[in-house]
Amino acid sequence: MERVSVRQLHEDPAAFAGREVYICGWLRSVRESKTVAFLELADGSALHTAQLVAEADLPCFAALPGAGSAVRCLGAVALTPDRPRPYEIKLRELTLEGESPPDYPLQKKRHSMEFLREIAHLRPRANTFQAVFRIRSEAAFAVHEFFRERRFVYLHSPIITAGNAEGAGEMFRVTVLPPGESDYSKDFFGTRAGLAVTGQLEAEVFAQAFGKVYTFGPTFRAENSNTPRHAAEFWMIEPEVAFADLADNMALAEDMLKYTVNRVLPRCEAELDFLSRHVCEGLWEKLRAFVSAPFAKMTYADAMTELMKARGVFALPPRPGGDIATEHEKYLTENVAGGPVFVYDYPKDIKAFYMRQNDGGQTVAAMDLLVPGVGELAGGSQREERYDMLLRRMEELGLPRADFEWYLDLRRYGSATHSGFGVGFERLVMYLTGMQNIRDVLPFPRTPGNAGF
């Protein structure tokens, strides 16, 4: 007999009315009396569960398996339109596939996030994480859909690299040298290597050949940071487009993010309903507002003016020419823009060497997209396409020219205006789900002091 899923049964229970079905899954709960038992079964196909009804004449009735057990079941579907679930399955046969003992940790309906992080190998069975990771899956698929529809080439950028666009101190070292050895000429690659913090520079290479490319893969940063927004291993979406300036870049970021949210909304209704009830009140309204109105835009100078007007409300006062802190991002999105806002034209001294200098040489064509609740969701720039300007900036910062000769070559041989940005995928999932900690949207979070279960 062909196996059916909980999703199939939930989507069209009438099609199965009176039919015997074969279904497999894990028991969420078991409620027993002398003559009947009700078993709640989940199979991972949907957030919904199926209710199994075991009567006293079932051969295994006297020793029903407990919560967490894996079972195979045969039973007849009966419609129950006057009850919360539209159907139930009257069991004829239940086969125990894998028993779970009484100390199964997920016995209660609600557990704290802290407790669930301690059992990362079991937490995917909890409703919250069933919702979060199904949304994560749909969002990832939507990102690929967006770029494929627009004829972008998908680039698998290196995970191991000898370069670092963000600062060498943030890289994890990759080496076969024994402890204490620092002569990298004897190392596997013959030079210092680490885990990539970005795929941007490689994407620039391919954008100068294919026109429109994107990377979407894991990146790594060895920052000893324990904030709710940082992890050592995370995923980045990084498009790069030739013949595109900063305005084009902001438009692409807005289009991509709205497209992704618009795809998730109808595909994850049950998950979003659950999260709006139990995790983030007003989640639906927030996401609908995100896709329905243009994102605001303001220069860094204008943003700093607004922050200086309200400097008395901040624990960390804003400093013109300095970074915009988390509490400042919150103020700009909630009190100034009333929603997502692009801040652009940052001081060059707080941005990366590859960003295009604006006229006057004090600012660069960089942008950050700030959103309520998450802060910075996307960051990018128009890249410096002028050889002389790029070389001068590298020299100002003391960057070793030999390490970037290939990058300068892109400006020697047919240089074109080009732009790109990066979206931290976990931050996007946080926004989609209302989760407040990046550890709760990563399947297996890697953070300081935690590289395993």
C-alpha cells in the first residue's frame, strides 16, 4: 500500500474518507483510557499532526508506545468536521519501528528556547522549529527562483581562501601545520589560508564575464561575539552585477527581498499562523507591510542628523563619522522611517577598501538596509572600478598589493561599473519568523564555545 503523508490528508481529507491508509511518523503524545487511546502523530511533511484512534481490540493496546516513538500505521480515515481536526484515523494495525523511553525530553507542549538549544539533535521535532526550518527551506528556494528568473548565473565561490575582504583577524585558520608552526610556505597551500568570510571578490570576477551572478553558501567569521545576531558559521546571499550603480543595487536588493517574502507568505501559512500566535504577535502584518510599500532611503549624513536630534535617548550616543549602532538602527527604522530604510553614502573611513569613492573623496557609494527587529539585513556598494583610485585606497590602508594583483587586473582589462550586496540569510529568516536569536534559525548553530551538539 502506498504511504500517505499528513500534508496530503490535511489538504484534502474528503478524498480519503472511508479509505484505509498507510502512514508513518513519530508520536507526539499518547492519551489513554480503559477503552480508547488517542495518539498524535507527526511525519515532518507539515506543521499539522494526525490523530490516531486506538480502541481496546487493537492487539498492542495494552502496551502502546510512548511519545517520541517511531511507528508505522494502518487505519481507516473518518471525517470529523465538527472537531478542530477535520479527520482522524481509526487504527487497525500499529507497528513499532523505534521505541522511545519515558525520559524522552519533549514531553511537554512548551519548552524554553534555552532548553531546546541544549538538545539541538531533538529540537527539530518541536513545533516552533518545524515552522522555522520549513520557512527557511521555502525562503532558500525562493532566493534561487528570483535569480534564476532573472538569468543570473549561480556561482559556487570558494570556502577555503587565501584572501579576506573583511579583515584577517576574523578568519578561521585552515592548516595542516603542527601547533606552533607559522611558516606557511610549508603549509598545504603554501600560504596562509582560512575559511571564507565572503564570496564577493570571486563574484566580481564572474560578473565581469557573465554580467549577473550570485553566490549563496556558507561563510565563516571568527569573531568572539555572543550577541543574538552573530554566529561563526552562517549563510550569505551575494549577487554581483556589471553595468550597475548604487541605485540599481538598492533596487535589486529591495526586489529580491520582497520577492522572497511574497513567495513564503502563501507557501507557509500554517507555519506563519503558528509563529504569530506563539512567537511574534503581528507577524503577518509586519510581513505584509514589508512587501506593500517602497523602502525609505536616506543618506548617512541625514541619518546621523536624525540620531543627533535624539542622542539623549541612547545608551551609546551617536558619533558623526562612526558606525551606526544597533540601538540607532532600531530608532531609524521605528521612529524615523517607520519601516525598512536604506542608509547610503557612508564615510569612507568606516567602509571597505573596494567601495567606490564619491566625488569629494569623503564618502563611498555604500548602502545598508535596516529593518525593524533585525537591524542590518543587507549591506553592499558600488565597487571601485577605477584602477588608480582602487590602488590609492589600498596603499592608504597598507594592503599588500601582491595579494590583490588579480583584483587590480579586473580594473586593467575591461573594467566596468559594477555593484553588489550581501544578505545574511539567517537574519532574513529571523525577520520572516519573528525569532529573536540567530541560534534559533540555524539548524546547528556554531558560536563561541559551541562547535557540536
